[in-house]
Amino acid sequence: MEAKAPIVYFVNLMWQPGETMNYKASDHVRAIERHARKGLVNFAVVNTRPVTGAMRRRYAAERVFPVENDTPTLREMGVKTIGQNLLDGWEKVRHNSAAIAEVAVHLAAGAEAVEGSGRGWRGSSGRAAVEGERVGRWRGEQERHV
């Protein structure tokens, strides 16, 4: 059965000790497709904000590092990528639920990945939200950095 909505995977921020050590974003998608079916994932949402400083050192002491965003490999797999600051908090690495909701709402409203960039999306306004660029408004929202 084919889904009518896009299948979106929000990529893990960090390796999971004993489970996904050395995994890149494409490895996570491959694991999902191995358990479900090949070609299932339409979009992979990757974090664009680096894990730095004391937080990175704390995780590195446990041999846990950020998941590498290998967007060229994802594109070769037919997965469109969206880059977004998904990092929340300063004590522990966690996904920012507001950022996740924002991407999900844009995709549900008919936005699609920016062709060829692997780093953003385009909505009905035609404006692209691309990592590091100042972008226009999405349906009346305030301008912001992504």
C-alpha cells in the first residue's frame, strides 16, 4: 500500500551507544528500509546546528558523536533532504519539538524539498528555506534564519 502523505524521517542527532555507532544519516534510512521496504522514506530531515563545546566533550567521553549528514548519498538513494536547526537544549542533545513541528506542517501543507540543494524546502509561496540563508515569510510567519 502506498502512502498518500510523504514519509519523513527526522534523523537521529547522535549515535546510540551499542546500537548505531558510526551510523550516518543514510545508514539510518537503510535500516528503516531494511525493516519496512526499499524506497519507503521520501524525506530525511537533518540537523544543521553543530553540537559544540562541553556538550560535545561530554558525549565524546562516552564515544558518542553526532550523526553525519551524508546528503549526497541520501540523494543517490532517492531521498530528498531538508536541513534545519533541530538541536534543543544545552545539557543533553535532544530534538527541538517546535522545529520538528514546523517542518512537518510545511510538508503537510504541500511543501517539497528544494530541488538539487539537499538543504531546504519550498512551499506554495515558492520561497525556499535553505540552511544559512535569510528567507522570506511562510504564509505570514516572521522572517527568520534556518
